[in-house]
Amino acid sequence: MQIYKVGGAVRDRLLGIPVTDIDWVVVGATTEEMLAKGFRPVGADFPVFLHPKSGEEYALARTERKSGRGYGGFTFHASPEVTLEEDLIRRDLTINAMAEDDQQNLTDPYHGQQDLEDRLLRHVSPAFAEDPLRVLRVARFAARYAGLGFTVAPQTLELMRQLADSGELQALTAERSWKEISRALMEDQPQIFIEVLRECGALKVLMPEVDALFGVPQPEAHHPEIDTGVHTLSVLQQCALHKHPLTVRWACLLHDLGKGLTPTEEWPRHIAHEHTGLKLIKAVNERFKAPKDCQELALLVGQYHTHGHRALELKPSTLLELLQSFDVYRRPQRFEEFIAACEMDARGRKGLEQRSYPQADYLRGAAAAARGVAVQPLLEQGFKGPELGEAIKRERLKALKAYKETASI
């Protein structure tokens, strides 16, 4: 039995990046031997075990062959005869197909170390094209390591194009796709993820609503970058620079989908795109079964982001409706994330990345003013039921009128 550290732990150590997760592969062992040493089995499809003390995952060396469509369409074979090189060749990228023993002696049969030096994301073998999930994974790695100068090898990009054209991407489950998408959006340069998917033709298959934004012009006075797709990438980049959570990043990716539906004769204006885009946002949400908080914020940002930009001009009654829509009294954090998305939208414009966004503090102040209305005095006046609700609304409107007057002085 020989045990090797494999994959990301080896890659990141060689890159000088802190290692977070460690994967281990065991060569020359049987399931019975692992159990005898106290390892606990966890793999349903192939033999994976948890270490009795550390809890880390140890997998028996295995081979695989394509047996059906999609990510799950594989037959695995694990036995003591499977070599380390045979296990490594089934991996996606050469930089993930290296192993080292407990003395840090490197096993690198597919030249992953050279590709690290060349800053290249390159597939290990033609079997790469058997797994459609790898299109998303490579795009995610491109987003993660773009800051280090990594790019996707032309031959690998070509295989990704073939996968995008083959129809295999449609065989991916929503859960597997969302796992990769959500992780990619949380990388340092999430816009690269979208760029790579678009370059290989996968974006128009997975998210045609986002792909449709490229080439759609906007008024240059508000959007010096003009192209709606380019603007969306810039907004994502700003989200990462400001370290916003996944909910905000997902909402920012989808906020302008309505502009992809604008008739060309109306370009570059996009009247009511906030409302026309809602059905598209809903469709993307459902396609990937995004978590509920991501779905809700994306729909709210899509509908109300222009309200955010015009916050200083909104009538107190419109402002109150906005606050009610977000349920700021019980869910203040969601409104804070809306403000963040609006600010990133404003900053994601060529040459305007550093401009101030006074609407943010104004909206926070409005929310505080509305929340500051006390209910107890109204109860003491005898209001109850629907009448109480109307009385609270009147008081909140009064508070917002006072706030607007004070804020504009």
C-alpha cells in the first residue's frame, strides 16, 4: 500500500498558495485492507474512505470509462493493480494530475509542473471531452488563477467547444452546474469564468440570457463601455473587488437580462427592461435551482435597481413602496445587499469605477427612518388589524417625508 497526496494540494503548494483541502490516493490496497486499518467508507460510486483520525478523504486508485451521458455517465474500476499514473490520467488538467509522497517526491507523468510554470490550463488526455462538467471546472480555474497569468490552452479550449456543441452540457444536473457556478462566482475574477464560457460557446448553451447581452448597446452617456455584456462583466469584477457575497454576485450577473429582449430599433435605450427581464431571471434561477436567497435577491435587484440609482429623486411614497418590497423591517440584510448590488452596477462602467454612490447612504437613512416608527403608540390609540397597518404606513410615510426634507437641506 502506497499513499500519495494528489491534485489541488500539490498544485497549490508548488504555486506557493496556502493549501486548504488535501486529497489522498491509495495505490495497491483493497477495500478490506482499508477497513482493517480503521478507515470508514463513504463513497457510493467508488471506494472513498475517511481517515480514522484526521477525517480526510482517501480514495483507492481507480480507472474510469465513459458509459453514458453527462457527469454521472462513467463506470469506475478500483483494484490494487491500478497504478498511480493510471489514476492521474483520468483527471481534468495537468496541473491537477500530480502527486507527491510523504517525502514530497513529485510524480508528474503529464508535465503539470511545466504547465504551472507556463501558466497554462491544459487537459491531461482526450478523455477530458467525456465529462461535460469539465467545461465549467476549467472556466472556474481560469477565474481563480487569472491573477497569476493563467490562460486556457488552445487545444483544451477546442475540446471545450466540442463539448458545448455536442449537447452534453444539457445532461448536467442543476445541482452539479450550480456547485461550479457558485464557486466560480466567488473567485477573485469571476468575470473570467463568464468570458471563458462565452469563448468556448458554453455560455449560449447554459445561460443564453446572459450570452444575449453581448453586442447590445446602451446609451454612452450612462455607459461609456456601451456593450451590455461588457458592463455585466465589469459589475461582476467590482463585486469581487469589494468582496461581496454570492447573493450579490448572482444578482449582479442577472440584473440586466431584460436588455437582451429590447428590439434593435429601440437601441440603445431599454425602456422597462427591469420588468421584461424578470421572466428571464426567474428562468435562470429555476434552471440551476439557485438557493432561495439568491433567487429572491436577483429578482428584486432586477426589478428595482434603477430605483436604487434614482433614490435621491424618488417621492416618499415610492421610497416607502421600495422599502416594503424588501421587507426591510424584518429582513434588513437583504436591503443592504440590494444597495451593494446597485452600487456595483454603478461602478461597473468604464472610467467610473471610483465614483461615489451617495444613493447608498441615502437609502440606508431612509430604511432607518421607516424602521424608527414606533408601533406601541398606535396600539395605545386603539388601532388594530388592517387599520393598524394603514396607520403604521401613514407614520412611515410621514417619517420618510421628514427624512427627505432633512437630507436635501
